[in-house]
Amino acid sequence: MSVPDAVPARRTGLLLVDDQALLRMGFRLVLEAEDDLEVLGEAADGASAVRQAIALRPDVVLMDVRMPGMNGIEATARIVAALPECRVIILTTFDLDEYAFGALRAGASGFLLKDSRPAELTGAIRAVATGDAVVAPRVTRRMLEMFSGFLPASGEPAPGTGGLDPRLRVLTPRELEVFGALAEGLSNAEIAAHFMLSEATVKTHVGRILGKLSLRDRVQAVVLAYESGLVTPGL
């Protein structure tokens, strides 16, 4: 009796967006060497990226920020609005991370530096494709400093909220603790160790937090935590 052929694993479809052709070529060479990743197309500006994304429906978009015409932040917002299931990773240089806040609000699921190692790039794509979020550590540090410019000077919630932003009142005390740890960049394993919980319990808490607050992923949770004053940069 013949054995049926194995069904090949589904490959993650990618769209590369950068106005520098050499950079796109370099990313393509790295990504096409991976059996589970497939480059569906390329775009050199934000407007083309939106059109390509709608036509090709990639799983993940690697998005530059500064491009002629429509920039990467606007393109990210339009792609996420049109394709909620699509994930966007912003590719940035250390000098461009002042755009982090706007891109996160636009719906980006992560940030990577353009000089990241190939393994970091492919690992981030796989993580984001499964619903996780990724932010390069160096970008995280600068990003948290940047958040202070978007918060009240004291870092406190707005007056009249009873000391807690109204958006967070749906969370239980334990969920608030986990939410704060999550916003500080701790992994599930680190949160579990800190609160002496199992990783499975932490994962459940994180899922409930995202659901209650209608957040796409951990990156949006970080944005809300700093917006609400639950976590203050530098403290």
C-alpha cells in the first residue's frame, strides 16, 4: 500500500518595503534561504506597499519608515485597517526610533534594527506571524525614554480617575500587576518567576488582559500602559 505524500507546511508570506533596492535584495537573500518563509513581493514606498499588501495578502510586512511619498507609519495604519490579520514589523535605524510611538499606534507588531543578525530577523518574523510581538532591546530602551514626551509631566493618570485610568478598571488586581510587568518588557517566564506563578497561568493572564482591553498584542499593551500612567519611563 502506498504511503500518501506529506502535506507541505504552510510558508509565511512576506512583503518587503524599503526605498533602497540593495537593502531589499539583502533581506530577500536572507529570507528566501529559509524553507518556511516566502517573499511574495517588494515595494519602494508606502503607497505601493498598501497596494501590494491588499493584492498579495502577506502574513508579515517588513516596513521601512522614511520613504518618498507615503511614509511607513501611514502605510502601516492603512495596511492594518485593510488587513487586520496582517502583521507589520518596522525596520528602523537607531536614529529613527523617534517614530516608534506613531508606528505602534498605527498597529505595528514590532521593531527591528536594520543591522539585526539574520537569525534575529527570521526569529522575529516567525514570532510575529504567530501573534507575538517583537521589539529590539536597544530600540526598547530608547522607546521608553521617548514615551515620557507623550505623558503628563508627573507621569500620573488624569485627575478624577480615582488613581487609575478608567480603561484599566476592567482588570483584576493580579491582572494589573501582570500588565505592569508586561509593559516593562518582561517575558512570560520572567513574569512567572517574579510573581511565583506558572508560565501557563501567566499566559492565561496575558490573554485575558489583551482581550479585556481590546489590544492586538503585547506591543499595544506597552503603549497603553505608558499612555495611562500605569508605568512611568525611567522609574
